Amino acid sequence: RIFNQLEFLGNDFHPDAHACRLKLSAITVGLGAKSAMKYPGSVREEMTECVRKHAYVSAACRLSAEEELLLLKLCSSSTRARLSAGLTNRQAFVCALGNVHNIPEGKAFTVTLVSQQIPHFEDFDQKDFDTTVIDNSKNNMISSKLFGYSYSGPDEVRLLPEWGIFSFISHLLHWFD
């Protein structure tokens, strides 16, 4: 019953909160999937956020290497999808730290990390761009005299104040035809 109340803590995004929720998950993982004391949140999402904010997790809330490896194994087995680059790199790093004591003195080892593919974005400046302001043939506005360029809407849209309300309504009706 108390664990059901934990789902209301899911909106706390502080790095320590992620770590504490993961500690609860690590403690209750041995109770089985059908246990009433199973953490209601997503371990994968919590782990992703905890890894992303790892530098800001206080020392008292940090996960041990064993807890991290257990939770990372739980993340990879709970879904068929592969771990994200951040979680895969964290797993490689924690495993490497666990093997540091096995390295002979004066020797080094390499940790292989994966890189996330950066999405391709089209260069905005290379596309055809709107030159309405530059090519304006009506450079008689005061702003064009002050700043060199000005913008005015298309002629059929401009309504002059002297037209009056009847002219305005007729233009509105013309637009809806």
C-alpha cells in the first residue's frame, strides 16, 4: 500500500530523487515481478535521467557499482530495445571500474564507448528564402527611410483607414468567397 503512494513521487526531477527511486527499485527487485512492493515507475527512464544528471547526485544518494549494474541489467532485460548510448556507456564505465583492481601495475586498458548518431538538420540559410522585405517596391514608408527596409502586406490585404466599415466588411466577404 505504501509503495502505491510512491507513484506520486514520479514528478520530482531532482537528481537525488532519481537516485533514491532507483535504490528502492534495486532493493525490491529480488522480491519478484508480481510482488506488491514493486516500484511502480519505469526503471529505464529513471536510470536514463540518473545517468544524465549523475554529476549532480549527492554522495549520500549515489548508487553503488553493484546497484548500477543490477539496474542496468534490469533495464536491458525489461525491454527488447537496446540500451541508449548513455546507458550503454555507463554500463561499460561501471564494469571497467569493477575490473580496475585486476590490471597489473603500470598497465592500462581501454573502455569502448558508443557514440550517439547526431541527427541531420538541413541548413536553414542554404534554402530559398523570402526576400519580400528586400525586394519591396514600396520603399516609401518611414521605416524604409530610417532602416533601409520595410515590410508591407500584399495590396489586396491592406485596408486603409479612410475606407470605412462598409469597405472593410466587403473585403472580409470577398476573402471568404
